[in-house]
Amino acid sequence: MSTAYEKPEKVSEVVVREPFDSTRTKWVNRVRSADHKVVGQTFIGLSIVALALAGFCELLTLAQLTFTDGTVLSPERFYALLTISNTTYLYLFALPLFAGLATYVLPLQIGARASAFPRLSALGSWLAVWGGALLFFSPVINVWQGTLQVSSPLSTYFYTPSAGVDLWLVAAILIAGGLTFNAIDLAVTFKVLRAEGVTAQNTPVFAYASAVYAYGVLVTAPVLVAAALMALIERQWGVFGIFNPVAGGNALLWKTLFQWFSHSAPYLVTIGAIGATSEILAAASGRGLANSAGVKRAIRLFAILGILSFGQVYFGGPVAPAWNFIFMLIGVALVIPATVIVASWIKTVASGDFRPTVPSEYAIVFAVIFTIGIVLHVAFSMPALSQWLAGSAVGTLNWSIFTLGSGLIGGMSALLYWFPKITGRAFDAPKARLGMALTTAGFAVIALATFSLGVDGFGRDLAYYTSSAFQGRNIAILVGFVISLFGVIGLIINFIQSNANGAKAGNDPWHAGTLEWFAPSPPPVNNFDAIPAVDSETPLFDVRERIAAGSGELAGSVAQSPTSGRPSLRESKH
Amino acid sequence: MLIPAPTFRRASVFALVAGSVFALLAALPGSASAGALWPDSAGSPTTSLSNTLFFIVFGLGLIAVIAVIALFAKAAGSDSEGADDAAADGAGKSQTVGVVLFLVFAVIGGYAFFQNNSVEPSEVQSSFKPDQLQDKKLRVANNLKPPKGASTSVYVTGQQFLWRYQYPGVKGDWNTYSYHDLIIPAGITVMLDVTSSDVEHAWWVPELGGSISAMPGYINRTWIRADKAGVYEGRSTVVSGTNFPSMTTRVIALSPRDYAAWLSGKQIEITEAMDALGAEVAGGIEQAEVDGQGPSELETQAEDADAKENE
């Protein structure tokens, strides 16, 4: 084997030669790795740990709310825990989960051997971990108590001198910066490193959705970094009146800059879940996704409209009414891509041979949750309704549906689907089914109780309440949360146990059609030695058809191992 | 259509559980005329609009969710119907359905938007004239166009953690103001100029309309109208600090005659109280001089400093 560098003829032949340094420990190797799969696992690991910690914080806040005039937590502690849990759910659980899945699966699905900037992506993952650690370390000093809104000028030094705000802002910069770096890697990989035959038409839906997610992050996350930097500067040198009107600043400016990312993030999470659900349902139906070209266009439109509908935060604010009208139209227009996507899912399941597996059953559950989320989104796009309900608990529900509904139900289905590929083991299906059922049931109870509270006038983000009419439903929320908690804990234990001693899963346990199922489970460092010819969105279905046609040979995948020094990848084209 | 037994069992158990939870919640008593899953019907023209919108949007939404569940159940149970038409078929149809849904909601939303911006003028005859108090340095933005007809106005200031209301149009030495309770005449449009003197707040009385943002540096001009006399509870909806949950407010709508009486009575109260305070302060100074305490320590220090300088 020659050790001299041979410039590859095709980009898809880039090989990551990962020296296994036996003088370093496994964990140091993982941190130094340039393998996109390791980076993806870092993000996924971060999201699971964050979920557990955020769940614990939320449990405490819910305990406080089960009593009228509760005294379990002081308002300071309550808001501190609420801030941490909301921030973590969105920035450290939902976004990193789909970032990690995208980082892991995207290169595999497009037939790439590596991602474009793996070390940049790795840096991003560890920046996000660092930001998360800072956020959870901040109670030692003093946690920011202003909830996820971080509204200005409450967050300026004059009103909140505590260092907790600075910590939150630094954590936000690290996490948003980390996600941006990862998104750069994803976007470039998608554009440049496709195997031959993977044209725009033949791109799998999840790969496309991951690219759209990456572009969305690139457009929105840097603005948060900039805004947080501005807020930090204003906090240190108050003479720069940026957000504090007393010093000449503009309070509405912070809302704009912050919500541009924070309001769009749940929609980006949902895009990841849409992509994953499309793959899962297609695989379970034994066919490609129906109307996949339309679905890809719809995903693009969903992202644009989802980001632009951030204008909902201005409803009821000191802006001209004409803006209300424009943002109403933009928000309501989301119905168009949503209908195309859900119709495609139904058509896929109807016209295929649907096999109910754990991921596919809960992909359908996510489809229902997605519909509910769209209904809520449309309701909140109408200024008259939005102003009326946004300050109530229904506003919290609106946020939760696309953050936790997509992140938890959609994300867990996606994790279950790709679990055999990532770990090489099969998960325990009956236990996973039970875990998902409990998670969904708990989520449903929480959603119904929250909706009922909201229409009754119960405000959002309340540390205590004085009317006992609200107590019953708050207890119901706690009960639902505990049910979900058992479900999630069961799933995590299932993942850990199956990873350790589950049955070995082959390359392709779901009999799916996309390229990642061609590689071994788990894939080696260079993902593929051979890549079959790609002619459609579901190359593996084509391969199976060719085998079934009786030729007996894997036509189109005559490949040489790159380590033997021959650069050419394929010798027959179809 | 053959649905495999386990799927059917699971689906029906799920439907049963979901249906009973739903029914239970719907049967729970809510407040006033609200059910557990829908809000109170209105006390004001703004909320009657929001109420109608609520039922339309969530009603259509409920139908959509049930349709999606039913379609998936049917799709999962049915046998393969031919996978040839992968790309072509669903494309045009679902997009058309989507555009139709968009138009439906856009028309509903647009109608609501214009309705909100052109409400019937109030029928009450009154001699109130709008007389806005404002800080000229603040930016004014109109949130809703007020209806024509009799109207008065109130200047609302959100503070940590109280709402302060200033009433115009009363002759006197002092501003007429009140904290926490907003007194308005029933049946008459009340223009609100909402601002904040510190951090961001939002004023929300559910029975009188949506939440109104109180931004420091801005005046948010909008209007409310209470159709009937009564007491309406409200609160702030933007977290403004740790005491935020107790930042409530109350709107007391009186008949126009009672309102006029209250307003002038309030001005008299305030004038008397301020006069009494002035008298107390003046009396305190006089008493101090009589007791021989002389000027305060600070004044003495200042004189000493001056004396040293002049040396």
C-alpha cells in the first residue's frame, strides 16, 4: 500500500485515513476524530444527556405548580429552572438531535466517504457541549431568570446585574456558533460530495431535508451570535445603549434579533423530523416516497415560510397593522407545504405494503402531531387569535408542539430507525414500543391539559397561581409528564442495553432503499468500499430488482477497495 | 379492506383512550360559559371576534386531524395499490388541496383582520373627548384603528410590578391616576396608550381582547371596549422579573354617569391628599425650626465647604 498521497480523480473517492493512535485513550480518539459518524454521535449523545437534565428541571417546576400558591420553589428558583429547561429543550436537545442525525446519515445517504469539513463539524459539536456545560454550571453562580425570551431590557445590567445573564449569553453564543459550524459542513457536503448518479432528483428526502435544515441554521443562528455579543457588550459597557431605551437603545431590536433564530428553530427541528418520517414511512412501505419531488419543494417552502413567520412576535406590539396582515398571510401559507407533505405520507403508506414496525408506527404518530402543530401554527398566525392566546398556556403549547413534539416523538422514531445502523445492534422492539407509547400518551395528556388551561385564561410562565380552579389540570400535567418520563427513561435504557448486548443487526434490517443501508452496520471509517450505481432515489430497491431479475450479479457495483490503490470507483454504468 | 388484527386492536384502544380523555375534559366545568376546551364567550367586540375565529380555526383543525388519523388508519390497513405512480400522482392534487386550505384560512384571517380594524362605533352618546397624554419623546405606533364614535383615553404605564393608569380631561392641579385598577365607562371605546417605564410588559384582560405589548421607548396605541358594566380580571403576560406572576390588573367598567362621578371624585381625592401632604411637610419644617434643630447636617457641611473655599 502506497503511503504517498494520490490525488483522487473523483471527489467521492476522498478517504479519511484515521490513524488509530493506540497511545491515546478511546475518548481522546473520539474527540480528535475526523469521522463524521463520531461527530454525529457526539451531537446525539449531547441531546440525550440534555433531555435527561432538562426533564429533571421541568419536573421540579411542575411540582411547584401542582399546588395553589405553591411554596415548593421560590420564584427565583422557579424561573431559573424554567429558563434552563426551555433553553435546553430547544438549543441542546431538539436541534443537536437532528444535527447529529444529519451529520451521521447525510454523507452515507449521498454515497460520500467523508463529510466536507469534519473537524469543523467536530469543533461545532464540542462547542455545543461546552455551551451546555456552561448553562448547567450557571446555577453555581446565579442563573438567568428571564425564561427563554431573555427579553430586553430586563436582561441589561441595570435590571439584572447577576452574572447568570452573561453566562446564558455566552452559552448561547457557543451553542449557536457550534450549530453554525456543523451546518457549514452539512451544506457543503451535500453540495459537493455526492456520489456519481446522486443528482438533485435522486437525492434521498432526509438528505435533502438535512441540507435545508443546514441552510436554515446558516441563515438564522449567526444572528443570535451577533445579538448575544451585542447584549454582552451592553452589559459590560452600559454606555453603548443598544437595547436599553434609557441609554438610547431600542427594546424592539432585541426581540427582532433574538426571535429571528429562536422562533425559527422549532421549524428547523420539524424539517429534520419531516425528513426522517419520510424515510421511515417509505422504508416501511417498501417503496420510494410518493411525490418526492413535490415533498422536497414543500420542505424548502416550509423552511422559508417557517423562518419568515417569526413576525408573529410582533402581534400586539407597537407596529403598524399592515405588518400583522403580511405576517398572517405568510404564516397561513404554511398550510400549502404541510398538506403536500402529509398527503405524500398517506399516499406512500397506502400504495405500499406497510409493515408496522416501532419506528414506522411512531412516524405516523408524528404525522398526526405535525398536523396538530400546523393547526396551532395557523391559529397563531391570525393576529386576533394570537394576541388572545399567546399570553396564555396555549402559547406554551404552540412552542412545545414543534420543539418537543418533533424533537421527542419525531426524533425518537428517527433514532430508533437508524439505531441498527449506528450501533450494529437491534433494539428490543416490545420494550421500545412500550417506551414510545408511554412517551406519546404522556405528551397527549400534557397537551390537552395545557390547552384547557390556556383557554381558561391561565397565563404562561407563571411561577405560582392563586386560583384553585387551575389546580386539577396542573396536576394532570404533572401526571402526564411522569408518564412520559417513564417512557423516555425506558427508551434510553433500551438504547444502552441493546448497544451492549442486543442481537446483531445486519446491513439492512428494514429492507430500505437508500444508500446508508448498503454500508455495514456500523459503517467503517470510510463508509463504503463499493457504492452501487445510483439511478433513482432508492438505489437499493433497484439493486434488489436487478438481483430478482435473475442476473445474479450486483450489477453496477464493481468497485475496488481504495486502499488497494486503484482510484476508479466503478467500471460499469447503467 | 383488511386491517391486521394487532393494528386494529392497537388503533381502537388508542382511539378509546383518546376519546374518553377528550370527553372527560370537555365535560369538566370551566369558568362562566367556557367549556374546558374552549374559551369564555365575549365581553367585548374584540373578543367576540377572537371567539368566532377560535371556533372556526380549531374546528377546521379538529376535522383535519381526525381526517389525517382516519386516512392513515385506512392506508396502513389496505393492501398495496400499485407503486408505479410514485412521482406523478399525488403531486397536483395535494398541492391544490393545500392552496385551497390556504385560501380558506387567508380569507378568514383577512376578514378578521379588517373586521378588527373597523368595529361598529359605540352607541352611547357622551361628551367625552379624546385627550391623549403622551411623552413626546416616545415613538407612537398604532396597533388597531379605533372605531368612530364616543371615546375616551387612558395612558397605561407598565412598571415592575404594577400597572399605572392616567386619566385625561379633568381640570385640576394633579394628574388623575390609579394603580392596578383601570376604571372605564362601559359601552364607550377607550383608547389605550400603552407604554412601560422599565422593562417589557404586556397588558392582557382576556375578556376584553388580546394582549397589548408595553414596550419601553414606544407608545402602543390601541383600544378596548367593555360592552357591559362589570369587573374583568387581567394580568401581564411577559416575564418581567421574579414578581411577574402577581402583576395582575383589573378593569372596572362603570356606567358613563358613574364613571364621570368617579373621575371627578378621584381628582378631588388626589388634590386633597396632596394638599394634606404639603401641609404635613411644611409643618414638619416649621416644627424643626421651632425645636431649634436648625438646618440639616448637609446644609451645614455645604456651608463649611464654601467657607473653606473662600478662605
